[in-house]
Amino acid sequence: MKTILIVLGIIVVLIGLSFMGTYNGLIKAELDYETQWGQVENQLQRRYDLIPNLVNSVKGMMNQEKEVFKAIADARTKYGGSKTVQDKVNGAIQIETALSRLMVVMENYPELKSSQHVTGLMDELAGTENRIAVERKRFNDSIKAYNTKVKVFPSNILAGMFGFEEADLFESVEQADTAPEVNF
């Protein structure tokens, strides 16, 4: 009888340790993707800070493209006022769309390309865009790892019990594969 109780006690301890490990794994995965989102935000903020310098430099050389400048200003305002991750993702996507339109406009003005200030800002922005792409990939990788833990058995049982829900990936807009069109 004593042996049976010891064996049952060991089984209960092992099951408890297994549940604890699974729960801790879910917490770690959640913290990983939240930390990675911070890295995405750092790069988005860098882009957000570079945009006014670029826009002001370009504005000084051309005044007739007010619609493009307004779209960029509106996108920055939307991003700056975002509170949730999804709102920030949507704001970042709007900024990307507006920036791509600005790039099309700039292609039509050779004097902009020859300005060292504009060229320097464009290089910084291109570097930032590359960093954003890397951080977005890392963020999505961490979301994938987290979502996998939330969905697979047996961790999905604990995930459901403790309120862990799937997280959203940072996806591009539907029109991302279509080049922006700017008409003069």
C-alpha cells in the first residue's frame, strides 16, 4: 500500500511539473513576442522620426505635391496616436504606402536625387526600412512560436484554461504588391 502511494505521489509530481513547464513555456513565448514587438516599434519610431526631415527637405524643393505630403502627415498622426499593437501595425502600413508614393514623386524630380541632404536621408530611410523588415520577420517568427504553443496538445489545454489566445502576425496590406501610382 505504501509503495502504491509513493508511485501515485511521484506520478502527481511529474504531471504537476509537466503542467508547470508547459505554463512557463507559454509565458516565455508570450514574453518573447512582446519583447520582439518592442524591437519592431524601435525601428518604426526611427522611421517615424526620419520622415519629417525627408519631407521638409523635399518640400523645400517642390511645392506642388501637397497630396503626398498630406498623406504622409496623416499616416504619421495615425501611427503617433496608436495605442494597441494592431493600431500601430495599421499606422505603419499607412506610412509605408505614403512613403512609396513619395518615392515615386521623387523619381520624377532629378534635382531631388542630386541633393546630398535628400540622398543622405533616403539612405537612412532605406537602412531603416531594411531593419524594419528584419524586425518584422523576427516578430512574426516569435508569434508563430507562441501560436504553435497555444494550439498544440497538450499546451493548448493549459492555454485555454489560463486565457492565452493566438496573437496576430504583422502582415502587409493587400495592395503591397502593387506599385503606387502618382499622377501629375
